[in-house]
Amino acid sequence: MKDLVFAMELRGRAAPVQGKEGTLRAATSGRGPAGETVNFESEVVLTGQNFKESGSIEYTGRGKVRFETVGTGHLGPSPLPQTQWGAVIWRITQGEGEFRGATGYITSNFTLDAGGNVVDNHYVRMVLP
């Protein structure tokens, strides 16, 4: 078994999903632990200041993990003008490629501004078989 621990920052956008009230689609990207391009996609279902989220993170050339929220995430006002901030914990539910059989958790601490811009900081701890 291999314990893989790393942090990364992803940037992108979140926008309402047409026809799904209270639902956002987020798409961000950045660099992974081996310098690879990372692409993140998720669907966020808001209920007040709480939310549930599921999606995937692709580590280009290495593989992909799928995740879902543990409990609920939180999104609320921040001291920064026209910006909300939040946090969530995701459980890895599936892995592909190099991440086949992965288990673990990802914590996300993020900001979302009024224009839909997202800055998302991940701390990842996954175990590979």
C-alpha cells in the first residue's frame, strides 16, 4: 500500500446549472503533485449555507478519482468584498488509472467571488493498493 499526501491549488469558475434551481457546476484546473495538469469538475447542490457535492478530479496522464461530500459542506459570507468562502470534506469513491482502488479523503478550502471565480485549495490523503 502507498500513502499519497499532497496539497494543490486549483482555479476556475462555478455557474448555475440551467433548469436545476440551487445547483452549481464547478470546473477548475491547476498542477498536481507530479507537475501534471489537474482538471476538476463537480455539481454542487445548495441548501442555504450548506451543500452536497460530487464530481471527479483528473490527473492528466495518471488517472482520475471520483468523490462525494462527507456530511455537508459550508459556503457563507467572508470578510473579503463580494466574496464567499467555504470548506468541505470529500470521500474518494472510485479511482482509475494509477489511482485504481484508491481510498481516502480530500479537504477543500475555497473562495467564490460574485463573478463566479473560484480559488480552491485541496489537501489530499489517499491510499493506493
